[in-house]
Amino acid sequence: MTIQDFIPKAYTTVVESGSVTWESPSNIALVKYWGKKEHQIPANPSISFTLSGCKTKTTLSYSKKETSDDFSFDVFLDGEHKDSFKPKIETFFKRVEVYVPFVKDYHFKIETENTFPHSSGIASSASGMSALALCLMSIEMKLSDVIQSPSTPLRTGSTERVFNDDYFNQKASFLARLGSGSACRSIEGDIVGWGLHKDITGSSDLYGVKYPFEVHESFKNYQDTILLVDKGEKQVSSTVGHGLMHNHPFAEQRFDQAHKNLSMLINVFKEGNLDEFIKIVESEALTLHAMMMTSLPYFILMKPNTLEIINKIWAYRETSDSKLCFTLDAGANVHLLYPEKETEKVLEFIKNELVAHCQNGHYICDQIGFGARLIIN
Ligand code: DP6
């Protein structure tokens, strides 16, 4: 697929108004996206587990306007006006306009809510932007006069070849990427790759693809418990963070490393080699932070409690046969990844040793999930 394939033909149906609701999850990267080119093209490929419980529900109501000269929308978070979200959404609309040209024809009411607390330090851009992109796709489908079959409803409700689930998901992911890069990995589950990679069939810089190869059953229902170390606003927005990879002294080596780590993960997924999984995932997390520490300006986004937790995880692994490991986003919170069969023991370990390092003792239990869901069409 190329960019041209996402520019629609003239719409065939007139729709005055309506409303659509999608629920879309967050995701946690194993190989990190850090650094991007123009038009939200990633500097290196990444791969993530789609989450299950951490998600955003968005209702997009639309009503036809008199004129189509500008964007017009209101945003609500948990029922309250949220004007601070508007600039990011305006930028998103500008970027997607050529692919969903109806965005200027309607006034939109965007009502959104997250299952995780807004002040948890968990980025809602992946789940939020993917939910919004999916809502736009549902509207596009209505404008495109798609025949719906009640007998074999697909996830999107579409049956036509031109608008089958693959195209719908690909374009939703393509649009979501233009809102926030990592959002393109939140449409499907349970493992999604984004960015051209020589060993991953169908991979693209333009959208995320469901991981196409064999995955060992050790990864089934893999757990992610998110330890909330610092619930404050992000010190560095990821957009600024990505910018720091331009002229970064280690950029080329880092991008090369991401390709290699992704190649290695293919075997790890196939064979269920959890020791190798741990090495790749923890090294990726620390490399992400190393990139931030070695850029100009430089940042330390880990907190003392982040390091306390990491050291305790390593000590725990030394004294047990646990395969518990950690990963980090561009912040201080720690994601604990572990096989489902270790759940009881790990939760005990968290309660006994790690909870003391969480802000107000807060953590969120989640696990690998299967992607976004249409709630109301
Ligand atoms: C560290 O997707 O938030 O979480 O494209 O600028 O919106 P923008 O960035 P964003 O970056 C996420 C960075 C990361 C790693 C990852 O999720 O791969």
C-alpha cells in the first residue's frame, strides 16, 4: 500500500448527522520507536504488545455544516470541556484532511474517557488517537455506501471488498499514526509491528501490521502490571523527544540496533525463549533512556524509585526462576512484563516489595489484548 491508496474516491452517500463509538487500547513497545522523519515516518521499526484494560472510549458525533472552510469541533474528557486537547486534534485533522476530506464538512463533538486515571502518567495518545481514527473510518464507510451483511458481520460491519477489515484496519492505523506514531499499533492485537523491516512480511512505515509469524504459547495472556512511579505531567513530550534523535551522536547505531533486536525477537516469539526476551526488552528500555541522557538537551526521566524497582526485579530474578522483566516508556513508570502462570507470585512480590516505590501505592494490572472494538455505529 502507498499513501495514494488512502486517498478516497468521491463519496457516494450524503449523511447529515450521526454518531459512532469506538474503544481502543493502549500498547507497550518492546522494541521502541524513538526518532522520526517528516510526516510521522518512524526512524526505525518497533513492535508492541497491545494492552487489554488500559483503553480510551471515544464517541464522535457529527453534524453537517453550512460551509466547509475550516475545522469545527468540541472536545470533552469525562463529560467536561477539554480545550487543552484541541491543538493536538487540530494538528491531527490538518494531517488527515487529504485522506478523509469530509472532516471539514462536519461539526464534531468528541467525547472521550479513559479507563486509566488521566493523571496516571500513562500516555493516552495511543489509545485516544487510535479511537478517534477508527471513528473517522466508520464515518468514511457510511459515506462510501458500503453494503452491510447482517449474516456475516465483520468487526467493522463491512463486507465489501474495497472496505474489508484489512483495508479498514490499515487505513485506521495509517490515520492514527498521523495523530501519534505509537497509536498506529493500537488498532489490532495482540502483537503489532510498525516500520519497514526486512524480516517482517507486509511491514510498512505507514501503518502497523499484526505480527504475522508463529508465537509460542508462553506469550499467551502475557501480563503487564504498570507501576505508577510518577503520575505528573511528562517532563519531555514524546514529540520533543523524537526530535532529539536528529543529529544525535548515536542515532545511526540505535536505529540499526532496533532492526537487529526485531530480527532476534522473531525467533524468541517462535521458540518462547523468555531469557532472550528479557535481554532484548530490558536493553531496549534502557537504550531509550540512554538516548535521552545522551541527547542535547539531555534528560533523566527515570526517578530514584524507577531504579529501586529495576534493582529489585533483578534481585528477584537472581533468587527465583522467574521470567519477570521490565520495560519503560519515556517516563518514570515501570511496566512489569511476565508470563500468566507467574501472576500470583509476581503480585505477591509487588505487594511486598515494589508497591512502596509507587506514588500513593498505585499500580494497574493489565495484560496483552486483541485490539479496538466498535461499540456503537
Ligand atoms: C517511548 O507515539 O507518543 O512510547 O508520534 O510524537 O506522538 P508521537 O510519539 P509517541 O512516541 C512513543 C514513544 C515511546 C516508544 C514507543 O511507544 O514505541
